[in-house]
Amino acid sequence: MRKLTIIGGGFAGLTAAITAAEAGTEVTLHEAHRTLGGRGRTADGPYRTNEGPHALYNGGPHWTWLEQRGLIPPLAVLPTAEALRFRVHRDGAVRRTPPLSLFRQARRSPEQAPVDLDFRTWVTGLAGESTARVAASYSGVALFHHDPGSLSARFVQERLHRAAALPPEAHYIRGGWGELIERMATRARELGVRIETSSRVDVLPLGGGPVIVATALPAAARLLDDPSLTWESGRTVLFDLALRTRKGDPFVVSDLDAPGWVERFTAQDPSLAPAGQQLVQAQLPIGPDASKADGVAHAERLLDLGFPGWREREVWRRESVSQGRTGAVDRPGTTWRDRPAVDRGDGVYLVGDQVAAPGVLSEVSFTSAVEAVSLALRADLVDRHHKHGLDLKRA
């Protein structure tokens, strides 16, 4: 493949760029924003926040691909004393340990879970209504959906199985996701990728080789003029908070009564906030009719229970709503194979966290990006063979 154009410089776009350039392709990447990263950007100081999840899971080819290329930045190590400050909110109170039934359910292999039945019904039949509620709520940390129990049992169980794995599969990048993005961008440039920032593409380029669209799904639908490019995603309130440090604050408060997660990220990475302060970030899924205020109120209830005196210690906060940008969620009867296809025809490929690729969170972006490049290379090879055959006939 001689030339490839990539539209979008987030995690998926950079994965595709590196993969294609390693195969000897001339790659040009366009990013509308002035910086690369998409949802993998880390804010400039003093509070190094990320837009959404921070974790990098080590249970699949995604991690191996990064590790083989030396792209995994230094990881933040959670001190044992902080790990012991993991808390759960259950039956209206903050507790030190989740119910054992949650771990029993999490240990079940995802292959045992049916695709065509919702998670709540499946777990209720196995372990009762209480376990179904607790397990669904806990899985919200990897789903960002207000009602995980209504989703496909197979889909939710895979995420629960990995989110509650021991030893943990989730790892945290010291300094935030931006450190990984910077390493990937450097690697891409070393391979000769031409990266154009502040370069918005409003019309699909045709005739100059294959094109990989690595934008959010709604933006891709507009660019490809294809309203069928839709898939359900979560809607969540992102709540960032800086507090003056107090000894004894929890590391995490996971809400088992309703999906919600509050985490003190400076417990493992003090560099994310100025000295004497701690950075707390929360993801609170909200339903289609709920408001940002509803999600913020949920966060504040958890903070009231888990972080004594937090209101008097507050030095900074930021609130936002993330809609349709939290990865694909699969309803009963659907799997990743039913999501919008990577190959759109005519040399156009679609990648991102809502398309037809397996994995958890950023792994979907990674898998779809590698698949898109593989398909483009294969199509180019077939095209060359075809042209070569015609040339022989003419000769």
C-alpha cells in the first residue's frame, strides 16, 4: 500500500498510523484539534485530568502491541496502604468490602453468559436479585451506562470479569493518558508519518489511496454522509475535583446501589495535582432524561459519605457531560459483530470505540485500527495482483 490518509489523531488514528507506517506505507494523518489525543488527551497543569477513564488493561493483544514497541509509559503504582482504602457504597452506607457474591459472579467466565438475555435477568436466575443489582452497578466502571443490567449478559459479564480481576488488569499511566499519546505520536513521526494538526477535513478525500476515518461515530456519519452509522453508547457526567489533602480519604468509592465511581487519582500518582492537594475524578452515568445536575448530585452524595469535610476543602472543580463518547454498549441479541462495519467499501475504513471490533474500552479502538490497516493492505495487494495480471495479458 503506497499511500494512506487517516482522519482523526486520537488513540485509534495513531494506532492505525503506526501499523501502516511499519508496513512501509506513506501515511498522512489529519487532526482537527491543535493537539493529538482525542479522548486520550491529558489537560495541562496544575490538574492533569483526563476525559473519562484512565485505566489501561493488560489482558489482551492491545497491551502486548504497545509493550513490544516500547510505548507503555511508566506506570503509577498504588501503595498498599492506599489500596486498602477501597470503599463501596451499599444499602445507603460506605463499607470496606463488597459482598462475596460480587466476586463469585465476577469469576464466571464470559463464555457462560448468554448473548440474547439481559444481564439482570441472567444473574437474578443464578444468584438472586441483590447480586444482579450489585454486579451490574460495579460493572459501570467499564461501561458508563446508567442501566447495565438491561444490556447483553455476555457484554456486561466480560467487562465485570476484567474490572474485578485479581490481580487487577487495570493499570494507570503516570502523568495521565497524554503520556501514552505523546509516545505514540513520537513513534509515528519516527516512522515518517506526516501529522497535520488544526487540519479539519470536511469532505472525504477520494482517489489518493485508502482512507481511515478515526473520529467519533457522529462525526464519521456526517463525513461519510451515512446516517446508518449509529450505535448506542453511554451518557455520563464527568466530575473533577481538587481538594486540600486530608489523611484517611478513600482511594475509591464504588457505588453498588446505582452505577457510579469516585476515585482519588493522586493516591497512586501525586503528580496529577499540586503539592498539598489531591485530584478526585468521578464518572456518574445518567439516563437519557437525566441532567448534569442529577449526576453531580450523585457524586456529591458519595463524597458526603466518603470524604469528610470535602466541601470546606474544595479548591477547584469542573463538571461536564459526555454523551455518545463512552464506547459501544450492546443490547441483548447483539455483539460487537453487529456494530458498524470497519470496511465501508470503496477504500474507506472506519475505526473507533463504537465499531465492529472486540475488546474493552480503548481496546476496541486499537483492534479496529489494526483490522482497518490489515484490510486496506489486503485490498491493495489484490488490486496489484489484478493490475499485474492485466499487464501480462496486454504484453
